[in-house]
Amino acid sequence: MQLSDIVKAYDVRGLVESQLTADVVRALAAAFADVGGTERPIVIGHDMRDSSPAFARAAAEGIRRRGADVISIGLCSTDESYFASGTLDVPAIMFTASHNPAAYNGMKLSRRGAQGVSLDTGLAEVRDGAQAFLDAGDIPAAPQEGSVSERDVLADYAAYLRELVDLSGIRPLKVVVDAANGMGGLTVPAVLSTEAGLGQLPLEIIPMYFELDGTFPNHEANPLEPKNLVDLQKAVVEHGADIGLAFDGDADRCFVIDERGGAVSPSAVSAIVALREIERVRAEGEAEITVLHNLITSRSVAETIEGAGAKAVRTRVGHSLIKDRMRETGAVFGGEHSAHYYFRDFWGADNGMLAAMHVLAQLGMGERPMSELSAECTPYFSSGEINSRVDDIESAKERIIERFGAEGEIDHLDGIFIAERSGSWWVSVRPSNTEPLLRLNVEAETQSEMERVRDLALELINR
């Protein structure tokens, strides 16, 4: 087994049994304990996939064998694992394959304080250490084996989010939530309802697919794909709801549907939340305010941030990379096109539930519908992300540069980003960090211009 096949840029992702096995997990967890040091316990949490509980147990075995203690938080969302890592100031392992189909599983690693782990910040060392254990056929035992304790953090997690965003005074809202049989089925009732012992909010929650089921019997837990939003869009209209929320499998991403059944772009959500966070910290006396956005969010996000008097900082794509930039810049918030939203008050980590609460608060503090709030933040026309399987990625990138490079400024921050000099369009082409794909994003001032650039770029990519 070559671990380089499943250890990606900022997490571990592979097919269960053929790539990700108990032995592989045990070795990776043992190496993670070595890299992070054994003086602190390591949190282990897992999602609802069939393989996740056994993988969590295997990870505990590997960690204990190397002499570190384990705190098991059991079934949880990924942002719950970040909460545990942040509040306890310890490393964490979350077993999930996020939005991937049921045949996959994976590991999201955090350094102490919910800091990200990427190939540049420890994941390469974890990979190489685990590979050595697998090649040797053994994980050497420490002089004293570590212990295991259990802790339930759901109630504390829910209470903490309620402290960050107060929804108690908003107007009553009817909210349809599609949990896609993922971890939102556990966290939504705790945070937005009363199942964690918190008070009732002025929210009528209409649940869809809240049953935890790692086989995803209704649709894939990937709301980035429009086909997986169709059920929610229909339900919002049928129930006359004010808003719809769709969570991915590990519930760290949230997508929004307006009252008409229209999809609200993650860029619009980023702009809405950015304004709220800028206004909040400015009211607390903060003068120099920074907000992050990755390079393929809409141009409107940076314009919104700068229009509010804050500094907009572009980043590469990827949750571990952005967590590091959150800390480096002191940014109050960060938004990604993929619906990952990062908060300084959440240790710089991403939290889809917290973003959803900000949107609910903004919607509930006035009388305007979600479609109007969204339209204000969506002045441009976007292709959305289009993925292509390409045999020769470098040649495809060169064709894009040759065709579009003379018309704009070329940026190599993350793949290829070319912005037309007058600002009428931009095109981004970058390899996926987690899958064998080339990702295309285009935005323009008009629908026709977006379609022209999109179609030409696709033809060049797939030539």
C-alpha cells in the first residue's frame, strides 16, 4: 500500500477496504501521535458511515500504542471535532469522507487548537511515518500505553454557537433543512432546536433526511451538485418556507435556498456573513479588519469587504491552507466558493452551522425575503465549478494560457487565474487537491460573456 495514493493535500481520502483499512488507519494515527507529540491527548470523532466506528477504534489503538491518550467524542460533525480540539487545545482526528459517496472514508486531522494539517504542516511527516510502520509490519510500542476516555461535546458545542449568534430576537422563520442522512441530522436539532437542552428559538424546522445513514439512500451528501438540491428546493416552495439549508455529509458545509427555491451562491453567503462580522467587530472597537476569500469566490465578495472598509485578502483553495491564513492575518472571517466558512471566534476553523446561523439572523432581523438579500450580493454571472477528467493537465493549462493570456493578467496563486484587463470576466483553471480532476470557474459581467468564455475554456480543456 502506497499512502501517497490516499494522503491528499490536506486530508486522507480513499476507498474503504481496497485503500483505507484498519491497518492503514492504525498506522496513520500512530504516526500522527508521533508528529504531534504524546504529551497531549488526541480527540477522535467520527461520522455515520458504516466503516467509521471501526476506523475510530483502530486509530485509538495506534495512538495508545505510541503512548498518547485518546479522548473519544464518538458520533459528531467535523466542526464538532474542531470545537473539541479548540476548547481542549489538543490535536484531533475526524473520520469522514465529507461529501464523497458511501464507498469512501477518510481522516481530517487537526493540530492543537483546531489548526489545519496539510502536506506542508505535518501531513507529509504523518504519511511517511505511517508508511514506515506499514512497511515494517509493526507499530513499536511505547514504554507505557496510552488511555482512552469518552466525552460528549454536543451540548457544549450547541451552547457555544448560540453565544456567537443570538437568534432569540429574530422574527419567526420557517426553515426546511436537508441533512442528506449526514451529521446535520444530529447537530441541527441540537443547535437550532431544543434537543441539547437549550431554549426554543423562533424557528420552525422542517426536517428532511435527518436519519443518520452512511449509505445515503435519498441522494449523495454533496450539495455542491445541483441535482442534490432538487428535493430541498421543491420542499421550500411546497411548505412556503422562508429559507432552506442543505448540509453535506459531515455537516461542515452549508448551502442556502431562497423562498422561491433558488440556490443562493456561497459567494453571496460569504458577502452576507462578512458584512455581519465586520460590523460586529467594528462596534467592539476593532479598526483594522481583515476578511479572507479564496480566489474563485465572486468578485462581489472582495468588493463587499472593501466597501465596508475592511481589507480583503485572496487565498488559495483548501481548508487547512485557509485556517493557517486566518491565524497569520488575524482575519475575522473567511469564505470559500465551496461553502466552507471560517471564523476567528471558532479558532479560525470552518463551520457551516455557524454560517447558517448568521444567514438566519440577517434574514430574521428584517422583513425582506432571502431572494432579495441574495440578489444584492450577486451582481455577476458565474459558471459554477465544472470538473473535467483530463489525461494531460499541464497541456490543458498551457492551452488556456495561450488563448486567454494576452487578454488579461495571469495569476498563479492557485492553478491559473486570468482576469480580463477591463474587468469584464475572469477564468480559473486548477487541479483538484483531492480528486483527479481539472476544475474550471468563470465569472463575467453578462450571461452571454460568461457562456462564451466558459464554452471556449471547456473546449480547450477537453481537446
